[in-house]
Amino acid sequence: MSYLFPLSNGTDLGVVSAGTNITITNGVVSSTGGGGATIGTWTPSIAVATAGTITITTATANYAKVGQQVTCYFDITVATRAGGANPNVLTLNGLPFASIAGTGVVGSLVVTIFANLNTSQSYVTGVIAGSSTAVPLYTIHNAEDNERLTYADVQAGATPTRLVGTISYLSAS
């Protein structure tokens, strides 16, 4: 037995009713008054703990924010490095919005392309802590614990380190 009913009529989509600030037109659900969507660019940088500098060349650094959900994309290459001690750990800075407050991890970074690192790694990743615009960078080795990415791991010059990835987190606003 089959029943025929209109898919949508302005307030109902099948058996789902629209509430305040939600409309249904030709089967498309829209909302107003809630969190908006923005798309833009951001300016990543790499900080070296204790001492040293790393400058980067940015091919792409875009973000999309829908409500509090932020997704950042980046394609960066190490241009220069100077004055750093090899064990100094690295942090990717400059997220376009501060993350939501929390005591644990509130977002993550996944590097999908990495090239010319001076370490044997399986993955490069990172995590976002609460109330932050920074991502501590980690390498993951098969059969070993995570380790922080260090000054010694990246290189500049003729074969510079390249990192391409995505960051996903909840913003504070």
C-alpha cells in the first residue's frame, strides 16, 4: 500500500515540521536568525618553542565557518629557518577564530600531504586545545608514541618542507 502526500508545503517536509526561523521551499530547508556562514582567508605561521624562527610561504589558507564549526585548509612551505635548537617543538599559529573553551581536545589537524621532513614518520597531525588559536604539531610513527614535530624535522632551501592539510574545530563564538 502506498500513500501520496506533498513532499513540502512551506512548513512541513514529509513528516518533519518547521519551527521558528526555518522555512521549506520546494523541498529545500533554510534557516534565518541562527549562526551564519562565512568564508575567508587566514594567516598561518609556525612558532618555534624557546628560540628560533621559521618563515613560511602560503599557497592556500582558507576557512569556512558555519555557526561555530570552523574548517581551515592550508598549503604551506617552509621558506627559511634560523636560530632554532633542534629539539625545539613547533606550533602552527593563526587560526582565524579562538576555539571553544574546554579542558580537553576541541579540534584536530590532519596533514594529507607532507614532503621533505627530516624524520621518518607515518603521519603528521595536531590538536587544538580549548580557548586557543594554535595547533601543536605532532608526528606519528608506526609502533611508537606520538612525538612533537621539531625544528630539526623541517627544512628550507632547495628541498623545503611542505605541509598541506585540514583543521576542524569549534569556535568560541
